[in-house]
Amino acid sequence: MPRVVKVKSQLKTNKNKAWLYTAFAVFFTLLFFIAGIVMLAAILLKKSALPIAFPIMFLCLSLVLLAIFTANRKKFAILKSGVQGEKTVLEVLKRLPKDYTVITNPVIYNRGKVNELDFVVIGKNGVFIVEAKNYRGIISGKTSQQSWKQTKHGKNDRVYEKEVGNPVKQAHRQGRIMLQVFGDFDISADVYPIVYFADGKSVLRITDDAQTGVAVMNSEDMLLDYIVNTRGKNTVDSSELSKIIRFFKK
């Protein structure tokens, strides 16, 4: 089993925030709705002298909060899926040999910008960036396109289609940024970007027309085999290996 270094995940932080907003929205939606109904009933039964505007205002507030709840519920579901995907990928990467180091959610600071990655795997044969995606269904597109198409089959053979961002462009950009930063710190290690789909049942129909050099896969064995057996121009010795690990742990 490799050494695993965990860094605080912004994705998990955002998920917790979305969950908190959702809980508050649900609580206050129910509170304002019940208060509005009670006041309205009291006014109609002539048991209260409150203006009719009061219960209407409370009911309107409950509708606004309901809209907020609906928006955050969708966001929470997306974030939850992302976190679950990262957990799945980490369990796969834990099957690597013990001479590898897996860093979760490392951050790269470059040219005044902050870039958070999903995973960085460091070994004597190079540095591997693993961009984790938890998409289901059929994923189709070209690496030159800005977005891909996700097709899922629901109940009663209903087909759902939506556009998703092209993760290859993201992984390719991350690879270039890492090489720039390594150059600034005189690190000669080879960098290999990977897009890994955590749902093994997903079907990938991706055409690499842009020749990005980014590996795209959804097989656990293929991911592990790619990391262990890839050989580049540079071999990372023990001193540079320690230097790279310290760089991502800072």
C-alpha cells in the first residue's frame, strides 16, 4: 500500500456548506409556512386583528426559501457525487505499491492563481495527476471540444442527455501548470495527466483528435497498470522524490 497524504478538500468544504444551507432553508421554509397558515386561519376565523399582509408575507418568504432549498439541493447532490467519486478513486490508488505516494487534493500556486487537483501520485517513474469524475452513462465527445455529452437511461427507457465540461482540457492544463512550476523549482520529473471515471459501468466514447497526451480510462486495473508501467525520459531519484513530496505537502 502506498503512503497517502491527505490535504483538506475544497470540494468537501463546499459540500458541507451546501448541506448547511439546505438544512437552514428547509427549517425556515417550514417555520414561515406554518406561521403564515396559522395567522391566516386566525384572521379568517376572526380570532386575530392582524392585517392580512402578515400571513401573505410569511407565505411568500416560505416560497422564496423553498426556491433556495431546491437550488441548493441540486448543488448538494452534485457535490456529494464528486466527493463519493474521490473516495472511490482513493480506494483504487491505495492498491499501488508501497514505494508510491498518493496526495489527495493538493494545491498548486502558479502565476498568482490557485489550482486544486484531485490526486497526485508520485513514484520513481514520474508524477501522475489523476482528475476524478463520477459520471454515469455514456460519455461521448472529442478532446478538442469544450464540452461532452452525457447520456443516461432512466425508468421506462427514458433517455436523459446533458452537456458536461471536457475534463481532458482541465487535466491537460493542470499538467502544463505543473511542468511550469517544476521548472521554477528545478524539478525534472515527467508529468502524466489522467482523467479517470470512477463509475466502472460508464461507457467512454472519446476521440483524442487534439492529441493531448491525457490518458482517459474507467478501469481500475488499467489505471493502476498505467501508473506502474509508464516510463518516461526521466527517472526520479530519492532526493528529487522527497523534494516533490515536500512541495505538495507545504
